[in-house]
Amino acid sequence: MHCLPDRVAAAARAAPDRIAFVDGERRIGYGEFWRQCHAFAAALRARGLGQGDRVAVLLPNRIEAAVVVYGCWLAGGIAVPLNAQARARDFEPWLRHSGASHLVHEAGNADVAAALAALDAPPVAWALQPHQPIPCAVAGDPHERPGVEETGKLQPAMPALILYTSGTTGAPKGVTLSHGNLLANAQAVVDYLALEAGDSVLGLLPFYYAYGASVLHTHLLAGARMVLAPNLLFPHLLMELVASERITGLSGVPSTFALLLDRVELSGYDLSSLRYLTQAGGAMSQALTRRLRTALPGPKLFVMYGQTEATSRLTWLPPERLDDKPGSVGIPLDGVSLRIVREGGEEAPIGTEGEVHVRGPNVMQGYWNAPEATAAVLHDGWLRTGDLGRLDADGFLYLAGRRSDMIKTGAHRVHPSDIEEVIAEVAGVVDSAVVGIDDDTLGQVVKAFVVMDPPPRDDALGRTDMAIRAHCRARLAPYKIPRHIEFVDALPRTASGKVRRVALSQPQATAA
């Protein structure tokens, strides 16, 4: 059993009636879930899907998002989950770059329609109704063996998943993960969380992000239950769900826990079923960590670190070491090696900062159709993470910042150039730079520095600000819209002309 589908098939055979997903009023057992995966695989093949063809998945968290991914694998395809909150200007380059031959999306999505219309050879489109199963998968007996061959043809080295990590400006970066990558990551997480079939998790994190995908696959691997949650707009309803469903695990990014602590009186709910909490997706402040542990002293808190290029997870901090290793993101997963490398390429001594390099069975195959970008980060099996950090004498990793410009806002990753390209479309804008600035709730929020000609008068600043925001709102996903806009005379640049984003992100810096 060397691939995730093999393990899920075994769980479905062993306990077909055990609940795999709770999605609002809908519940589906492992047997029915696996039957629907096979039915969708057969439908894909009937509509021309070949070995290695890509299936784009543009769905919010729902049962069918998992059915499509596993059905794609059973049919021999490569799944390409896309950010369901993005817009047409994002979808078109992703679809074009991945060469997706099939696209599964929710009906009535105008941005999908616009993206498809812009393609010379659009993929076969499958439009699903909200809260409804895939039509080709609705009938059948979950206890019968499906009429599609089992998973034996899948091999660990075969590409399984392409995850796009940043924006669409220039060449999209599609992290290509193999079946072996996915199983190695999932098994390691199952082991340190001690996940079992009796566990259940509140599914808040989108499946189209590496962290959310990891939560999905680890719980299916363990034969556990996923209770899908709509969003964080009504956090008290989420806590009611934890209590009523007796959920044992809650996974989130720092902003998830900040919102819960700020908006919900957690002591008012029976959360005694919670066994563990996991946190990744950016550093969580020590103050927030203390607040969370005080509010929820029962469950164990697992602080983690990872990258999409490493199938989500690289290190974890054992909960019992939170107090004596404050600020650390922990130790490597089983099978993962870490080293800290200085600018000159030599390995850094213990306690000295450098770039974090990693190696292990979870490290990606490379970027899809991007050999130069792949060669820039993969060397002799080692992945250059772009993160700065140090190792202590006990082998615990401490991060010291990022070398890249990527903005982490909540659970989202934002490339500045995506926003800069849109701001440049506004009349009068001659230059702009976007950075992430610290935020207690979201970790970072987007701030734009804008140069205009002529510069806006003081009495027109408000109208100009509103015009830029309105244009961004029409073209970008909500989390990409700048929270702050500052008008400046010029942007700080290096001698080679590159924008000095570090100077812009420092509170004391000025743009002049």
C-alpha cells in the first residue's frame, strides 16, 4: 500500500459505514465515498481522460472536492486544486499553464466562464450544483466493489498533485507532488498526532492549500472523520459544531485562533472532546500562544512549520516542549533532514543563522513545466526553502524571517506583483510596491505604496484611495485588496533598480 488511494480503499473495505465526511446536513460513509470516487473515475475516462492528464478542481471545501481528487487519481490523472476565491485573471493562467483537460467547478461562477472563454482550447467542464453530489456518482451500493480497476497501477513516483503557490504574473509556479510525497507527509503527521479512526477534525482550511490538503489526506489515511465548516464569519457556530459533533482536532493558522479568542467566549461551550490543536501557516506570537493555551488548556498544541514545496509539513514541536523551547518550530518529521546554509554555501554552525535547506521523501518533484525555477531551489535532493533560521544544540529549528517577498495573510499566500499589476491599471499611477505588514489577527495584511503623477492633493487623497480600492475589489480576491494605501513621491530602490521592500515594511522607514 504505497499510495494514499490504496490506504483509503482499505479503510472503505474495513468499515464502509464509518463516517468519512460531515458536510452540513450531509453525511457520507467511507464505502459510499469510495464508490463515488470510482464512479467519477469511470466518468472521467469515458470523457477522454488519459494517464497523466490534469483535472483542475475549482471547488470550496465540500465532499465533492475530495471525490474529484481521489477519482482523478483512480483514473490515472493529476489533480490541480485551484483557489476558489480567486478571479478570472487568476484562473486563466493556471488553466493554461497546467494544461488541464478537465475542470470541475460550481455552476454559476462568472469568473470561471470568463476564464474558459479566454482559452483557445478550454477543458471539458463539469459544473456541480451546490450541496449536491456529482450526478454520475449518485446511484449504487457502497458495499459493492466498483467496476473500475483498483489502485495497483499507481506508483509512488507518479505525479499526483499540482498546487500553485503564488500569483499569476509571469510564469505560474505549480508545485508538483508525487503519490510518494503525499503518503510520506500524511503518514508522518498521522504518527506524531497519533491520529486514529475515532478522531474527527473541523475542516476550516481550504483543500486547495497545502495545509488544508494535508489535513484532508491525514484524516482519510487514519480512517477518521472530517466535519466541514463553511468559514469563520460566525465563529460561535463553529464552536457549537465542535461541541455537538464531539470533534477531537482543530487545525488553523494564527489568525484562526486569534479570531476565535477575540470573538467567542470559549468557556461557554463544551469543548472537552478536543484532543489536539495544530498551528502552521506563519509564526504565531508567544502572546497569542499563551492566550490560546490559557483558554484551551485541555488539548495539546502542536506548533508546525512547512512549505508547499515539501507537501506541507517539515517540522513539529512536541507539545511538552512548548515551555522550554519558546519560539521554536520544532524538530524534523521522520525521514526529513535539515541544515542551515550560509551565503557562501557552507553549513552554518549551531546557533548561527542561514537559509534553511531540507531533504526528505516529502520534497516536491519540482515546479510544473519550469525546469529553471526547479533548478533554482532543488540541488542534489536538497530544497532551498528561502527561509532564514538557526538550529540549537538539541536540533530544534528557530525561524528568523523570509527571504522571499511572499505575503502571508491569514491562510492565504499573496505575491505582491499580482496586486501591483492591478494598481498599475488605475489612471495616474506611475509606480507602486506592495508589502506585508504585521497584524495581530492575520499575521500580515497588505499595504500598498503608490506613486502618482500628478500627486493627489490633500483634499483628494480620500477619493484617490477609494478609487484604487474599488478597482482592486473588482479585479482581485478579497484577501488581496490592500488594507492600507500610502501615497509617496518615490519608492526606495537598490542600485540595480529593485524595490527595497524590506525598507517599506519597516515601521520607521520612509519611502522618499
